[in-house]
Amino acid sequence: MTKVRTRFAPSPTGYMHIGNLRTALYEYLVAKKEDDGVFILRIEDTDQGRLVEGATDIIYETLKQCGLSHDEGPDIGGEYGPYVQSERMRSGIYKEYAMKLVELGGAHVCFCKEEDIEAQRQEVMAAGLSFKYDDPCKHLSKEEIDARIAAGEAYVIRQNIDPVGTTSFEDEVYGTITVDNATLDESILLKSDGFPTYNFANIIDDHMMDITHVVRGNEYLSSTPKYNLIYQAFDWKIPTYIHCPPVMKDEQHKLSKRNGDASFQDLVAKGYLPEAIINYIALLGWAPESEQEIYSLEELKKAFNVKRINTSGAIFDIEKLTWMNGMYLRKMELEEFYELVLPYINQAVKTESYDKKEIAKILQTRVSVLNEIPEMIDFFDNYPVYSNELYINKKMKTNEEISLNSLIAARKELTGLTEWSETSIHDTLMNLVQTLGIKNGQLLFPVRIAVSGKQMTPGGAIEIAEIIGKEETLRRIDASIAQLQK
């Protein structure tokens, strides 16, 4: 059985787009589904005008953060290198294969100027027809071609496509795809500056690197017949194709880096965990056989099946990702969670006497995205100005009068505490509930508002009071009582 070899071949043009990251993930999972599968990183930088400085390092860092370790690549080498297209181009392989394809009849040398092509385009479109360039250079003799090249005339290499008949291929997701050859345009394979186009370079590289499975977006379905004609001209084995549906922003629009939609780096900066992002995007267009939603990368390797990739686009739902991120945060051991959130706690809480691990503990059950943390806990250092309307709560059966009475009673009991701990505060307030003959919420809710000044907080009245200490708790309750008595 042939060893599975997949490749992730991004262009270094900026941050990692979510759709590109999903492609990398699926490439990785296809390879790692097999024990000896190989996942390759190849940098496709032939489009020199779009290159962004530092983008290659972003690719390395993203894969590392997501746990998608490549087995071969520019940074670690391998027997199929170099793994950067511009470096491969310098060895002359693309031009060599392009000229070989001309000899085999799969391509031709074209000397046409851009103005010649544009003139033909205008003429065809004026006649109300769809444009497909009819290249007169296809009819040049070898002698004339050689002479014009020798004279230094600029040229490109264009693919040859017989307009008669159809071309079919099998895709693991979309099944059999058949197109009329007459609809296929003869694209440029090698540009006049010697750089290959994406459509040509990736075919040469995939063949030379023994790539067995190609995973990419379904926008390449229409180009695949042209790729296969090149494979056939060279008499090369055609790889297994896995075309994936797009990641959508909404029903009509694809998620797009160019439109400013969130990249992987944007999401991490907002406080989403790489492992949660990977888990979520795995489910964008792929349906597991079970109802399970939370997967580790190891679990994804075992569960992933390309036959369960959907053909329709999947909408990126930030609320679902937020929910999933919260699930990951809550599954962490407290020590790990504390180390993760401490920088965010430090942004809002400067008071050294507060136990920040206890703050982390009450955060863990509530926080969903890390950058929410400073605003959630700013009340520890900065007691806010708030409205008495916060005490009016139908669910808790509280109003201003009930809250005032509860706070006065709570202050009296808490003042007498000689030991200030979560247990002693809990027992004291629960006993007071029994003494007053009221619901738990009618006491604990007003106390929580009083010690935090906020409607929503991580942790309840008891946890917050224990963290801020007896003196600060009584000071805040006194201020709240005075405010309610006005």
C-alpha cells in the first residue's frame, strides 16, 4: 500500500485565514489517520507581488500552536526539498518541465502581447460571446519559435487543451465531476519572468514530492480537469482529490481574509484557545459519526473520515466557538488555568493582598473568552458607581426595601466574625437566612451587588467577600446601605 503523503502549501501573504487553517487541519488528519502518513509543509511564494514580510514565520507559529507538526518542510528539511517554490524555481525545474510539456504536446510557446489578448477579448465580448483566448501562437513552427526565443523575444508557456470531448475526475467529497473541454481556457503555466503560475507549480511539486492526497477548497473543482490533462500529458499518477466546501461568513458570503474577517491570530488575540479553534473548525464542513462535539487532536485523528465532509458551505458561528472555548477553559486543571489567566487578572487587579488564584477559581466557571476577564473582575480594585435598580430582581424576589434590610442584617452578623473564610462567611449568611425566614437569594443577591457593584460577576457574594477581606467587605456594605437609605 502506498504511503499517504499530504501537503499544506500556503502562500506567505499575511495572517492565517480560518479557511486555510481548516485545509491544513484536514491535510494533517488525512495523513495522520495512517500510522506512517506524512504531512508536509511547502511554501508557495511564486506570487511575488503579494508576499508579506514575516508571514512565513506566522505559518510556522500557527502550525506549532495548533499542534499540526509537519514531517517535512523548509524549517526542518526532508528528502524532497527544497520546500519553498522560489528556491525550487532557481534550480530551473519549472521551466524544464514546461518545455518538456511543450515537447509532449501538452503546452505551447506564446509570444502574444497583452494588447493582442485584450483586442481579441473586446471583439469576442462585443459579439455577445464568452471569452476564451484563441492563441495564434499554437500554429507556429518549431523553427520560428526557436528563432524568436533566440532573438530574446519575451514569451510565456500556455497549456494546450483539445476542445473536443470531456474530462472527468473522481473527488472523495463531490464524486464524479465531468466538464466539457470546450469550456476550459488554456491558462499560462510559465510567465514571461520565468516564474510558474500556481496552476503549474503545484502540479510539478506534488508529483516530485510524491503527494498522494490533495485537500483544497471547492473553488478549485473547475480547474482540476486542466490539472489532470497535464498529469496525463506527462503520464503521471493523478493524486486523490478531496475538495472541501467553503467556510462562510453568512448564507451568501465566504469568510475572507481580504474582507477583514477574523484570522487565527485575531481569534487568539481575543482570548480563544488554539485547541478550541482547531476543534471548532474541524466541524466546519465535517460531521462525525457520533454526537460528540469536543475533540482533542488525537481523537480527531481517529474519528476523521473524508467521506463525512459535506458538500455545502459551513457558516462560521462565533457564538458556537465561544461556547466551545468556554468548555475547554472549564476542563483545565485549576493550576493550568491560573497560569493561563494570570496576565489577564493582573491587567485589572493590582491589589497585592487579594489571592489571585482564588479569583481564577471563581472565573473558571464563568469565563468563555480570555479577553473578557479584565472587565469581569475590575470591581475588585475599582468599586463602581451603580444604580439602586440593580437590587430589583424578580427572579430573586428582591427590591430596594428587602435589599436594605438584608444588608443591615448581614453587616451585623459579618462584623462579629473572628475568622474570615469562605466557610465561616457561608455558615453565617446561611444561618441568617434561616433566622430571617427569607429565600437564599433575598440575602445573597443584595450582598453580592453590595460587594461588587455589578449586576453580573464571576463567583457569588460569599466568594467575593472572602477574597476582598472583612474590612473591604464591610466598607462596601456600609456604602451600599447609605446609598439605599438616601
